[in-house]
Amino acid sequence: MRRLATLLWLLAVLLAAPATAAKLDEALARLLDDSYGETAIAAGEIATSGDANASAILEALADNRLQFSAAQKLVAITGKEGKLANAATGAVVTAPPADLTPVRQNNRVRGAVQEALGAMTLLSPDPAKRLDAAQSIFKSQDATKLSQVEAALDGEKDPRVSLALEAARAVILLGKADAPQTARLAAVVTLKQRGDQSAIAALRNVPADAPAALRDAANRAVADIEKGLAVWRIGQNVWYGLSLGSVLLLAAIGLAITFGVMGVINMAHGEMVMLGAYTTFVVQEVIRNAAPGLFDYSLAMAIPLAFLVAGAIGMAIERTVIRFLYGRPLDTLLATWGVSLILQQAVRTWFGPTNREVGAPNFMSGAFKIGELVITWNRLWIIVFAGLIFIGLLMALKYTALGLHMRAVTQNRRMASSMGIPTARVDALTFGLGSGIAGLAGVALSQIDNVSPNLGQGYIVDSFLVVVFGGVGNLWGTLVGALSLGLANKLLEPFAGAVLGKIILLIAVIMFIQKRPRGMFALKGRAVET
Amino acid sequence: MIARTFLTDDRRSAIFLGLLAIAAVVVPFCHLVFPPSSLLHIGTSSVALWGKYLSFAILALSLDLIWGYAGILSLGHGAFFALGGYAMGMYLMRQIGSRGVYANPLLPDFMVFLNWKELPWYWWGFDIFPFAALMVVLAPGILAFVFGWFAFRSRVTGVYLSIITQMLTYALWLSFFRNDMGFGGNNGLTDFKDILGFPVQAPATRAALFSITAMTLMLCYIVARYVVASKLGKVLVAIRDAESRTRFLGYRVDAYKTFLFTLSAAMAGIAGALYVPQVGIINPSEFHPAQSIEVVLWVAVGGRGTLVGAALGAILVNFAKTTFTSGILAPYWLFVLGALFVLVTRFLPNGIVGTFFDVAADTRSARRPAHAGSTSASGRLREAESEAPLK
Amino acid sequence: MTDITHSLLYLSGVEVSFDGFRALNGLSLDIRHGEMRAIIGPNGAGKTTMMDVITGKTRPDDGEVLFDRTNDLTKLDEAAIANLGIGRKFQKPTVFEMHTVEDNLLLALRGNRRVVHNLFWRRNAPDEGRIDQILGTIRLGDHRARAAGALSHGQKQWLEIGMLIAQDPKLLLVDEPVAGMTDAETETTADLLREIARDHSVIVVEHDMDFVRRLGVRVTVLHEGSVLAEGSLDQVSANERVIEVYLGR
């Protein structure tokens, strides 16, 4: 059977080039008979004619826009705008014949047309269309398409399309009781190689009356695929974990500066993140109104602005409140909490209490797949962004004058001061830096979280969790802390659920702090105590 | 003996207790005896409101005990308050009996709604008031003991301790939201009918609850005052100011802290238990970290390390909150609250009582030395913190 | 090996390192009952770390620390060690600044350290008498009701010594008791320590050579975490290695 189809197809293809026009004319001539049977045959012939107009003719037939005139032996298409064109040549018909009538259809004809169209798309010159067609057949498991699929498969050059076609053929064979046993077993192997959820669904569809050997093979294949999928699922969770970790890193890294380096508990840190997110919102609003074409660059523009806005407000807070409270960490905690309430309420008054819409530029929307791994672009970019900020900050601390001064002030404030380092300015700049980075985090988080006045509050406990867990005063600790908490959270989620997972994690960190009160990467020795 | 000490030695305590005693009698009297038309009548809502303030005062007192006198800043004291509240709420739920919407004699409505077939084991016994009352103290007390035992033994101090207390209440907040926990989830426990056979809404019950709350506050104050004035209180202040020095004198710092933390948590639980019947509801929002930080503000406003100040601060801030949030000024309340946090820590580190009133009576032994006037109690905390050795 | 039957404190091969830095390097020391010992050494010789090890603040990586022959100090924490009878005076005077002088002594006074006991403790004549006596000894009788934070530097040092006396330990560790003191105060402090040494064992860590000479006791010189020399002050002063690393040429 298959041989035959192949042969026919080969013939068709070989003959196509010189004989296309003749074949099409022959097929169109059948339409003039005004008989359902002839029309159905014509549909198939049009499809295999290989003529450039073939699909347009079939679509017109399906839409009831194909007409014929027996008197003038003309078949014509009514175009979408109402113009009449010769179906064979595409030339405009200036004087429509008087006896022009639509080609009539019954269910049999409609079926034949649809099948012909389906085969047409399987043979479409556009590989994407061929792929879609193959996949839709895979889903419908339509046994009647077998010959078309097989025919298409032989001519297919694109490996992705032929893979899809093979899968489609396998699904059909699997359900076909009269197919040879060996072919069906081969189909199981094909589906197993496909290895995804839809393959499992197809394999489960093996009819109950199928031979036991076949059913066994299918069941084994399902088990194998599921095993493979479980690995992918873990991979997916690891990806989610990395993604959450990068978010935590973004939220916590500014805090690692203010808390870790300066020993300042900044409860308004979350609000700096929120301000960054609102800066993004404002930038997008301005762009929408002034230059919609620049929308894809809105985040790039928001990044420096968010840094400046949050940094400036942070510095203002340091100069007006925090600097009077140095050496009183618990008071600092309370005062900055007050600041956070004020900032939240200010934003609420200004922008309203509801969520604000922050759009995603094109390059951040959508997703792609690696194997069974779904990776969304926005998450990927956020991971990249977090990484860049982390590296940038490490560099800044290591190679800039501010970084050097910051480290000096951290280690010995009095000595630094007596060496002429302006400690007050360093304090303000350090705090500004930490807040500015929180602002940057806000730009990123505006892409995945609701931009509302409460945005920051959601991150404050998490960021402290990360900083305390990672160890204060150590950026690497913050990185490891963020990633391990992110991973732990997402790997726990499938077993415990989101909320319980988080509770377990909180308790685990509380217990961890009992063991290592200064975190994972705490400094040791006498230096800590003085 | 104790009473004599207070009346002769400590005028502020005497005035405070005296005022409370008067309120405990006069408020119910005015509420019940004078008709609503009378000028002297105190309305139902006022009685409930002031009863609520007084329960908050107990909570503030409990926090001041650990923060003001041992330098332990708990950012999760709301958790103990809420646990006490839930224990009382469970009793009140069981009292509803078959009067609920689903008329199930055993199961509270929310359990029927969730298709639960039987009462979870941890609800057993809550229909008996003495058991519930015991749980009001035990539930927060045991949690505080276990938490404190671990945390203080590991010498977690200062901001680290504050942060993990915050995590604790955050974890509980998340937990109590879950329907599976069996505490009514998001909605919490409400629609109470009776307490000890008296209808909770009745004027006489409300008046009695107010009186009981005022008297409990007096009792808690006396206990706190006694603890603070005892030699144990001196040890606590010593721990607050120079923790490792105290250890080298042979005091088990962790035992002292755990004791005080547990006592304080039990007191917070009692406050919660008095709060619930007067407010008529308990839900997970009481666990929210923001709630606990607000308690810290009450204490800071009134004056940390001055027990009267803590109670006063709670009443003052909550009075202001009610006034603000019920009028056209409502959107500005958070500005006020935020500004209070900033201004009090910046300009009034000793709070109202600590700044404007005679400090001698309360902290005779703990009087600020003249040259250290600018640093606050928590300023010295940092020293204590930096002394904490690393293992 | 060393006969430890008369030892009050016995250290052998004690090792401590912080992040690769060896603060104590096979330190051995033997303090007899009733002995007063001065410990000198340049900065970083391990004097303070040694005190930390003895009082339980730092756990040694290796070595033996025995008190009264039977108590292994490496297994105990600060409070337990203090209750065994080891008192410590810090380099920087550390008194409870918010408490009165009297309360400072009361807190230090030997007695039950348990929570419940102190909750129900009441003022009593024996305790008051003991406090009066110590106040006399440390010459702070007139300052009884003053906040400790308001005392002068020297007075704080004495108060802390007074607290040690109140603790009545078997062994006192005294870290640089005369740093920052006037000559007159130094003189008084030396007298105080000698007085205490009559019925206690004492270890004094000190930089001030005149002060050590005034104490007139056996001296141990530490260097890089181990003992460099031991003997009378004159003996160790003549030791070439000591001169090289510490006293200067």
C-alpha cells in the first residue's frame, strides 16, 4: 500500500513540472460536469497537480466562491473583493458568462476538499505550515490522513517536519487495527523517541483489543517516557529555582550592602525596590504618550533612572534619618520602618492603591523550549540582569575608590576617618548605592510582579532571609544564599505546596541561624567581636 | 508587702494602678447605669474600644519587659498575642454549638464548609473554659520557651534575633492562612455568641470584659514591676548592658532570657485572649509582621524601659489611630504613623514617659549616667551584641 | 611530666587558631594553689586568648585545660566556669554602668545564680555586710549609690576588682589592671591585688614592668602563643630571647 502511494507520489512529482498545467486543466474540466462524484475527484487532482493556484482554487471551493460556466468551459474564482478571475490562469474575467453558477457541494465533496487542503498544507512550500499540518494530524489522530502523511513524508527534506510527520504516522498506525504488527511496534518506538506528554497520551490510546505484545510495548514506552519527563521536570524546577534565586538576589543584594557593609537595618529597602518599579512605570507612560516607537527601549531607559531615583531617595534618608542613629541598630530598624510606611503611602496617594500596568518589551515576551524545558524570555533576562549587577557590584567594590573607602570604613571606621577618608560621605554614598541597586531590582521585578505600593513589603522578609542566611558582609554569601533558598523553595514546592514549602524554609533558616548565628559565610575570629 | 512597696516607693505606679482601678469601676457603671441619653453614659462602642486599648496596653507591657529590660527586641510579639487570641477564639467557637449557620453541634461552620467530618485533635477540650484559659497562657508560653531556649542558647542577639522573631511570626502568618491548619483560614474565627454563658454582645458582658481587662492590666503591671524590681530584674539590666560580663559572673544568660521571654509571651497571650471577645474576631492578620512592629512603636512612643510608658503609649497611639482612620484624615494615618517611628527614635529615644517625667521612680537603679545621656538603652545593646562571642 | 596534684590551673599543649592565624601554639602553664602569677608578652603573644580559653569564651582546637585537677574547662561554658570559681577582670573596665556601685557588687556577690532564686531574693543582712566590707576594701564607700557609669576610669577598675572579690573565686584572671591609671591609682591597685592574693590564686596580665616588679611575683613570658620563659622578673629580664622579642635591646 505504502509502496503504491509512494510510487504515485513520485510520479506526480516527476510529472508535475511539465505536466502541471495539463493536469490542472483536466481536473478543472471535471467540475464542469456538475456532478458531486466528479467534483470530489477533481479536488484531489487539483491538490496533487502542483500548480501554484491549486490551494487558492481549493480554498475558493471550500468557501463557495468557485463558479463555473459550462457554456464557456470556464472555471472562475470570485476574489475577496468580488473580482472574478480565471481559475486556471489567474487572469481577470472582464465579461462574466451568463450561466455562471457556483460549484455545488455535498458532504462528500466537502470532505474531499478538506482532505485535499490538508494534504496541500502538508505539501506547502512553507516548512512552518507543513509542521503545523503534521502536528494537527498528530493531535487529531485522523486515520484517513495516513496515505497523505506517508506521501508527504517521502518528499520531506526538513528534519523537524519529517519528525512530526513520522510521529503523526505512528499515532495513526498505533490506532489502526489492520496495520501490520511490526509497523505498530515500530510506531511505539517512534513515539517513545518523541518522549513528551503528547506521546504519552498517544501511547495510552492503544485500543484495548490490540495484541498484548503491542500493549505491553506501549506501556513500557509510557513508563520510559515518564521517567525521562521526571528528569525534565526536575530540570524545570531547577530553572524556576534559579529564576526565583535571581529575584531574591536582586532584592537582597542592595540590602547586603546597607546591612552587610554598614550594619544598617533598612526596613525601607523594599520600598526602594518599589520606587524602581514605579520609575519604570512612569518611563513607560511617558514613552507611550510621546514616542510609542521607543517602547522596546523603555527598560533600558528606566534602568539608569531607577538607579538615580532610588539612590537619591536613599541618600536623602541616610542624611536626614539614619546618620543620627548609627550605633543604634534597633532604632534604625524602627525609623526606617517608619520611612517605609511614609513612602508606601506617598506612592499610594500619588499613583493610587491599585496595580499599575508595566508592559514587557518584545524581547522579553514569549518563551522557548529546550527539550521539555520551557524557558520564558523575561525570566532569562532577569537572571542575566541579576548576574550582571552582581558582577558589577563586585567590581565596583574591588576597583573603585568608593569601594576601597567603603571597605576601609567597614573594617575600621576610626582609622579610616583619621586617614582622611570622608566617612560621612562614604556612608551616604554607600547607602545610596545600596538603595540604587534596590531601584534596579525594581525595574526587573516590574516585569514579573504586580507594581503596587505593597510591592516592596513582599520582599523585605525574603531579602533579610537571604542576607542573614548567606552571612552578613559577604556578597558571595548573598549570592549562594539567594540561589540556594530559591532552589530549595522551588524543589520543595512540588511536594509541600507553595505556602507550606515557604514555611518549611523559614523554619529551616530559623534553625540554621541557631547553628550559625552569623550565616554561612560569616567572618571568624577576633575581628568580628570588636 | 508588694503593695506597700508600690504605694510608698513608687508614686507613678500608684497613680497608674489607681487610675486603672477607677476606670475598672466607673466605665462599666456609666455604661450600665446611665441611659444612653445621659451625658454620663458611655456607649457600647466606646467600652469595647477602650477595652481593646487596654488589652493592647497589656501587649505593650509584655514587649517592654523584654525590650526595655533585657534588650530583646521581638518583632514577632504579635504572634504570641494572636496565639492567645486564637485559644480564646477556639473556646468561643465551641460555645456557638448548633447555633452556627450549618447547625452542626460539634464542628464550627468553617469545618462543615470544608467537609471535615470530625473535630481535629487540637480542638479537643476547648469547649471547657479552664482548659482554654490554660491554653491562652501555655500555647504562646511553650512556643516562646522552645524558641527562646534555642535562640538564646545559640546566643542569637540584637538584630539577628529581631529578624528571626519576624520570620517566626511571618511563618505563622502564612500557616494560619491555610485552610488545612483548621483555624478558619483567611476568615479566622468569628460570629461568637456566648462567653461563659453570657452573650458577648450584651452591655453587661461588655462592661464586665472591660473591667476584667483593666484588672488584668493592673495584675500584669504588678507582676512586671515586681520582676523588674527584683534582683532578677537587676540581672536582666546587667545582661542588657553587658551580656558577656554577666556571663563571666556565672549567670546563665540564656536561662534568664528564656524565662523572661516566656513570661512575656504568656502575658501577650493573655492580652490576645482579652482582645478577641471584645473585638469579636481573630484572624491571621494579627500575625502579620507589620502588626508586631507597630507594637514596638507603642512602647517606643511611651518610653521603653518604663512600664507605665509602654501601657500609655499603646493607649495613646491606638487612640490616635482610631481618631485618624475614622475621619476624613484616614489617608494620612500612615504618614502620621511613619513619622512617629522616625521622630520618636530620632528625638525621643526615651519616649514620652522617659523624657518628660521623673525617671527616678521606675529606674532608680538603672538611671542613666550623666555623660551617657545621649545614648539609649539599645545603644548599649550594640556593645552587648559585639561582645557576643563566636563559636 | 608535671605533677599536677598541687595545681589549681593546668594548661598543656593548648592550640587555638583563627582563620589560619595561630593565636596559641602549644601553650602550657601551671598555676599552684594560692599562687600569684604575672604574665607578660608583646602584643599578639596570646595573652587575651589564653584568658578566653580559661574562661570558656574560646574553645581550644587542641590541648588540656584542667581546673582543680578534675574539671575539664574545655567542656564548660562561661557561666559554668565562673561558678567553678574563676573570676575575670577585663582589659577595658566592664561594669554595669546603669546599675549603682552597690548593685554591681550585689550582682557579683557569691551565691545562687539561678533564675527562680533571684526572682524571690530579698535584701538581707549578711549580703549587706559583705558589700559594706568590699566597698571599704576598694575605697568606694562614698560612692555606694552612684551609677557605675559615672565613676572615673580608675574607680571603675577598682569596682571591677571589687566585683571579683565579691565573687570570691578560687582563681582570678586580671587583664591589664593599671592600663590608663595615674601613678597613685597604680600604687593603690597593686596594694589591692596583693591583698587579694593573700587568700586567692591570681593571674595578672600586664604590660607595665614597674607594676609587675611591684607585685614581686613569678613571671611567665608569652611569645607567639607559647611560653618563652618563666621565673622571677630578674631572671626573665636577663633571658636573651626575652630581651630580643619583648624588652628590646
